[in-house]
Amino acid sequence: MTSWLGSLWGGSHSSSLPYNIKSEPLSASTKHGSHGWAVHEATKKVDDGGEVTAFQANKAELSKAPLRRSSSLSDARYSDTSQTQLIPALHHFHRIKRLIHPRILRAHATLDTDYPDETKTPAPGLDALEKTNTTGTLIIVTEKATPLDDWLENLNPHTANANAAAISWGIHNIVEALTFLHTQAKLAHGMVCPDAVFVTPAGDFKLGGFDLITPIGIADGGGGPTPHFRKYEGVVCPSDYRSPERVGQRYDVLQQSAPVHSIDCFSLAVLIEYIYTHPNAGTGGQVPPPLKKALTRMKNDSPKLRPRLAPLLKCPVFDNPYVKAELFLDEVMSKPVEEKIMFLQSLPDVLNRGVLNENVAIHKILPLLVMGLKVTAGNEAAMTQDVNRRETLATVPLLFQIAESYLAKTPELFQRHITPLVPILFAINDRGVRGAVLQKMSLLEGQLDKASINSSVFEPMCSGFSDSSGPLRELTLKSTICLVQKLNHSNLEKLVRYLVRLQSDPEASIRTNTVIFIGKIAPNLTDMSRQKLILPAFMRSMKDPFTPCRLSALRAVIACKEYFTQKDVAEKVLPAVVPHTLDAANDVRMEAFKVVDTLLVGLREESTRLAKDEADRISAATLGTRSSEAGSGAIPGAP
């Protein structure tokens, strides 16, 4: 059940967010590792209704929930009632909306219902979180994402190689996120653990969990790390992920001489070990050998000796086709056009070989293709440039491959991503693009409703019937057959007119396919349309100089014999067929005799019926005469 935010928490402030949030959480705020945040499914109220994720935390509950110091991931030894979940949650709330990077969980919107309009009543900043009102709810709406542990559990244990490749890409993402924090933001994350990692539908790992983020070695009154970090890190971050100097509370070491990456370097090493030892990781519960030495260095007892994280990406574990393809996808929009075209042309094979999985195809490649087509194909001036035309030609086959392989089984996704593109694709004045679309007409017919077929597909494709290119006219004709059952009366009449015109086409193959087409669509025509079209069309084709056309016309006569009256058979059809019993082509002669024999059966039955009707009429008339005479005759012996 989906409800508006306003109905969930009362008041109109929360409903001002442009999102619908489901009332039932996917993950409760009390779940271990949630840090007081419940995870909800949500959708946008506008645009395409795209899916997002909503994190919600009740501040009153946070202020009562004690933080738990844990000695391991699964063991909570004691609670410290003097420290609650509220302040770390507020710290995360304020930080996530200010940190923007492709590898950081993207916050689309945030709301503290105690401060719905911060232009009038600003919420206390990071230096005064204790002064925050605690009666409302914290809401963070992010890109759609799943907690790391849930994602690992849902991996298919039978696709080990694919899982290992996806995990290598995910770790690559986290290294990039941390490198950004360390080198650009000059911040240490402080809580690198499974609780802080989320996975998008495309399989990208995103860094979240900014409960402890802090500068290191920068003056902040008491010197970095911050007082907030010093107070809460021991009870917020799982102890397995805390480096030795943190466990020993030797913050002076961090303040005076530790590089900013030191504490996250240690935590990341533990996280990598945790991920690879998961049963579904695809590595047999073992860290890949090329990473083992690096992880040992990353967990060095001395913060000074822990390496920067960026060089870790040179490890052979990340040198695989999956990571390479993902990296190119991330940069494809900024690549030279020729490189982009070559990559697009290679992707069908990449998908067929399983290098990239279904989730990447649907949630990463498809949006790129859709965006590119809307920008380029939707611009008539842009399509006059050869490079844009070639890019579109490389895009369309890939688009339909993804649609056919993955979206056809999910109609909602097809309607969201493909249906809006159909008018754009048919509007492109390029035969190569039109041909690629026509070849997938059966796919469109199976996914689009009757209204869309008539307005978005049939109307624009009709221009192909009169195109100067013979192959395109023929492909248009062949592609139309699957649409007939969904065409309305007006479009069927229009199709009939095009078919009559195509019977005079200079291309013999088109004339042949036209008569075959007419035979197939006859059941879908009205009685009036059939009377006007099929018999004249067959008679016209039987006179065609092209042998296969005459042969197809004769076969169509048999297929449609039920639509001819016996009078038409005797007076029109047979007179047109019989001359072909002496046709120059043997196949035509043989087929003509089959037609004659078949039609004569019907004529004999009709003749027998007529004879019976005549006999019945004579019998009825005779009986009537006798009855009349008997009724009017004199009775013997009457006076």
C-alpha cells in the first residue's frame, strides 16, 4: 500500500516532497546495522514515476535508542544508555546532502519535519546537533539502492564467475568514493563497513553511512579527528573495522601524523575480506590471491605505513572485461564519437557472451541509449550529420536487443523505456534506422496496446509503402502483417488502398508478397472490404508476368474460397483460373488444376442443393394443388 508522506506523519510539510513512499518498510529501523533508519520503497510523483529509495528515522525513537558497542559483526555485548542513535543520524543527515560524487549514494531530497522550511527556521548545524528538536522525522530520498548484505544474499550462487566480476566492480566503486573523500574533500569516512555500502539496480556500489565522517589532522579546536568522531566512533563503527589506534583511543596519533586515508584504509581491507568470504561471492570463500598482499599492507598497525587507496585499482583483480566495460559505460558520453560508435557496436556481443549482466543492460545501458536517442534522433538537424546517423544506427539494434531479451518479460519497463521512443524512431528519415525498427515489429506488436499501434506505429510506418527503395517497401509490407489484428477500421481501409497500389509495384517480389498478404488478412476485413479487394486483387495477380505471383494468387484463391459465393466462383473465379491450366509454367498449371478441382466440389454441392430445392418446390406445389382440389370437391350423396 502506497501512501503520501503527509498521511504517514501528519501535516502538510512532508507531503511537499515530490515522492510517494510506501508505508511498509523493506527493512525496519530496528534491524542490526540500520543505525535507526528504516528503508522504504518509493517512486517519483512526476516524470516517469521512477523508483527511488527512502530512508526514514523517527527522532523521538532515535533519542531513546542506545548505541551498542559491538566486538564483532554479530555480537552486541553491552549498551551505553548515555549515547543514543540521534546525533550520529543527524550527522549523516546533514552530510549526505552535501557530498556529491558518482560513487557516493546520491540524495535527491532530504526533510527534517521539525524544520520544513529552513529559509524561515533553519535547523541547527553540525556544531550544534544537540539543540535539534526531537519530535519529527528525518527523511532522506536517494537513488534506488539496496543494503550490501541484502544484495550479497540475493546473488545467484550458481553464477560464481559473474558474481566475482560484479564484486570486483563494486570494490572498485568504493575505492573511488574513498579516494574522492581523501583527496578532494580532505575527509575520512570513519565507518567503512557493510552498513555503509549500498548497491544500485545496475550493480554499482555506493558509499553512504556518514555518521562519523571527519577531517584528520586538521585543527578543529581539539584537533582532528573531530570531537564528534572521538565521542561516537567507538559505539557506531563495528569494532572489527576499527584500526588499532582507534581501538586504543590513541587519537593523538591520528591528529599529529596519520594521513587522512589511514583509518579508512584499514577498514576497507576488512570490508574486502568480509565481501569475498561471503558464500555467494563466487571465490569459494577466499580473497583472490592478487589482493592478499595488498590487504596485509592496508591493515598495517602503523597508520603512516598504510598505503593510499588509488593504487589498489591497479591490482589484476580489477583487470577484467566486466570492469573495463563498466568504466567505458561511465565515460561513454565524454568519449570521442568514433570510440562511442565502436563501443555501441561491440555491446551486443558483450551482452550475448554474458560479460555484462541483465541488471547492467536494463539499468545502465538502456538509460544511456534512451537519452542519446532523445537528444540526437529527436533532432532533425542533428540527424543530417553523418556521425549522428551512424551513432543512431549503432544504437537502435542494441536498444531492441535489450528490449527483446530483458524487457519483453516486464511490460512496465517496456512501456516506460521503449514505448515513448517509437514515434521518435519512426520520425527519423533514414532507411537504415527504419529498416532496423521494422524488423522488430512483432516485438512492438506484442508489447503495445491497440491505440499505440494505430497512432504511434502504423501511421508513421505507412510512408514506407511509397518509399523509393524497393527493399524498404517490401520490408514495410512484411512487417505490417503482425499489426493487422490491432488496426482499427480506418487504418484497415487505408492499408487496403496501399495494397491495391502495391499490386502495380515495379518490383515483382513486392507484387508477389502483396497477394500473399491479401490472402492472410482477408479474415480481418469487413465483408464490404473483402468484396472490393480480394477477388479483383487475385484476378489481377493471376495476370502478372511473374510466375511466383501467379502461383501465389492461385493459392490465395484456395485459402479464401469461403469468402466467394458459388455464383462468383462460377461466373468470375473459374473463368479467371481455367486459362492457367495451360500456363507456360508447370507449377502454375498444376496449381490451377487443384483450384479448379477444389472449386468444382463446391459447385457440385451447390448444384445438388439447387436440384433438391427445386424438387422440394415442385413437391410442395404438387401437394398444394392436390389439397386445393380436395378441399373444393363435392361430397357424394349431398342434396
